[in-house]
Amino acid sequence: MTLPSIQAMLDHANLLCTAWDGAKLVGVARSVTDFAYCCYLSVLAIDAADRRKGLGKELIASTQSLFGLKAKLTV
């Protein structure tokens, strides 16, 4: 995937949660949602060096916390 493709994905998500290690982006959860009925988490990506540390679970929890129990999270 090219950098312009990744930038377009991020630009057009309507819910984006990120994980940082200082100034370095180490994780992203990209979702499309109506904030009322459903939230489709379409991309969950963690830097290879930072996997198996629970960042993915934290990003999923952060995503869900933004709409609470109002919408169902679909992965």
C-alpha cells in the first residue's frame, strides 16, 4: 500500500483512534460509524515492534468509548 493510499484512508475515516510512543505513531484504529446504530472498525494496525503489548485492545476500547453503548462495534 502506498503512502497516498494510507493518507486517503485516514482522511476519509470518520472515527480515528491512534497510539503514540512519543512522536512515533505506533497504532491506528480506523472506523466508519453513524454514532447511533453501528461502528465498523475496518483497520486495526499496530507497528510490528509494538505488537503483543495490548495496544490493539486499547485502541478498540478507545474507539468504543467514543460512542458508548449507543452503537454496536463491528470488526
